[in-house]
Amino acid sequence: MDGQSTYNYIDKDGNAATVSVTRTSTGAAALPSGGYADYGTPLSGSVWNINPGSSVSDPIPGFGSGLTFTFSSPVNAFGFEIGDWATCCYTNVRPTAIQTTYSVPATGSGLWIAFDGGAATLPANALSSSDNPGLNFTNFIGAIDSSGFFSKVTFFGDGFGEFLVAGGTLRFASVPKGSVGGVPEPASLALLGIGLAGLATMRRRKAA
């Protein structure tokens, strides 16, 4: 993925489509850097640095330091790899208003995701390194919504002081509506370790 911020794919109707990756804070094209490995365990491709940072304009602290993936033709399954999450910064305190509005814990190093500009959710929150289920702090995180489709995904972390990357191989598809049942809401889901990486499967929260 080096040097690119837009990638081609064929949509569910057989038409050419693109997914563009931008910096959430500015909307500028996000160009990935080199690869990432932790204790000899590499991600599968190049990554974007998304070290958590915050500005007064962020609706949630850390929001602007993340990435936004925009699909020209909607999909309803999407995933990518992350690296170095949950290695530190567990005692950061979230603003009281954020705790109340999003029903999230007061502290932790979190991973947030939002769809189509809707309400963000916190599918993973680390209070220690043992909360990372991946191998050597490498994980896969994904979302499936069999009730509809989405065109935009925003992802960011709020473990301020932590090094954090996202990328590897982007995986996305369209699954038939109603084909995935019993998928919990993301706010009640923790990352699950599967094989050499961690997998989070979640149904997106509808926009309020």
C-alpha cells in the first residue's frame, strides 16, 4: 500500500469502485508508510500511523488523529489490522461528558469506530496489556452489518502517549442482508483472539 491513499475494487454489482483513506482531522489523503512488526510478528502490509492526539474541535478526544475510509460503492463488511495497541497509557481519564454520552469507562486505552458519521462506539478498551488478545500486540479488527450498508468508516484510538498503527491488508465485502445473526452491539463487545491475530466482529450502531 506504499504511496497510495485510494484503492480499486469491484462492488457487489460488478462495477468498478474505490475506497479512499483520509486523515480525519483534515480530510487530506492519508499515505501509508512502511511495514510494522512487534517482536518478530509483522502485519501483512504497510500501515498508517494513528498515534492518539487531540484538539479542542474533536467531538471525542482522539477523533481527529484517526483515519476515515470512504467507499464509492457501499459495503457492509470491513476489516484491517492494528499494531502496538494496549502497550501503555491505561490511566488516561476520559471527560465526564464522554463517559456519560457514550456509556464508556472512565479510563483506558480505547479503540473507537464510527459509521457514516453516526455515533462512535468503543469496541475495545485496555486497562492492562493483558487486554490485548493478539499475538505480540498485533490484531485484526472488523465490522459486519447484515442489516444494511455503509460508505464511510472512521477509526481512532484514545490511548494518549501510545504508539498506534493501522493498515496491513484492508478487507471488505458485501454480505447478503440478514445473513449474520446474533452479532452483539459494539459497546458490549471485547476483542477476541483468533489464531495469530485478534478479531472483533460487531454490528454497527445506527445513527441517532
